[in-house]
Amino acid sequence: MKTAFFIIIMLSLMACQVENTIEPSLNKINGQWQLTKTSIGYPAPNSPTEIKAANTEIITFDVSTKTYTLTVNGKVRTSTTFDVQKVSYSGIDPREAVIFEKENQYAFLTFDDENSAIILYEKTPIGAVLADGNSYHYQKVK
């Protein structure tokens, strides 16, 4: 049983690959973004599929220092270096993702240009694949 579990973990780690920095997206993500809502990845029956932000959550991407900061209700919760790269897994086409370097995690990234917003998928350890996580919607603040 332990051997099968180990093989599954190793296949998952080998399945996720991180590629080079994506400069246009790196520049586009620069600035402050405020959480507006969370889309639930796999909602329970008769429960909401979206939740409006209850707290003031601001994420800041400083491209000049490649520093990411998460602030909730005015208090810094986390700060790490970051990069924007393409991540691929199990033969699926690479997708843009934010790599949170000190946390050794990534979150897929989608731009919503029409609403000046970004969508970050649930943070996932590098090497792992998350199939049904939440998506966090952020509106550009500055």
C-alpha cells in the first residue's frame, strides 16, 4: 500500500512543470488588487456557488522587487517573492500561474480585461494538481 501511494505522489510531482517567466503578464499583474468574491470550486448541494468578500483583502504584486503581499483588514498576513510562469501538468497545455516562491506554491492566473480584474485559482503546492479548488476574483485598485 505504501509503495502505491509513493508512486502516485511521485507521478504527481513529475506531472507538474514550471516554465520561464512571462514578461507581459508579469507587468500586467503589477499593482494592488482587492478581493471581490470567491467562486466555490465544488459547492455542497443547496449551498452558494459564490461568496462576496466579507473582509478587505488586498494583494499587491510589486514587479520591480517581485514581492507579493497579502493584507487583510489593513494587516499584512503574508509576503513572499513571486514570478509569473507557465505551468503544465500531465500533458495538458501550459497555463499562466503565479509562483509564490517562499511558499513553494502556485496559483493559476486568468486576466479579465473587460472588468480590470484577475482571477487566481486556489494555491497549490508546486508539483501537485488541484482539480476542484476555489477561484478568487480581484479588482484592480491601483
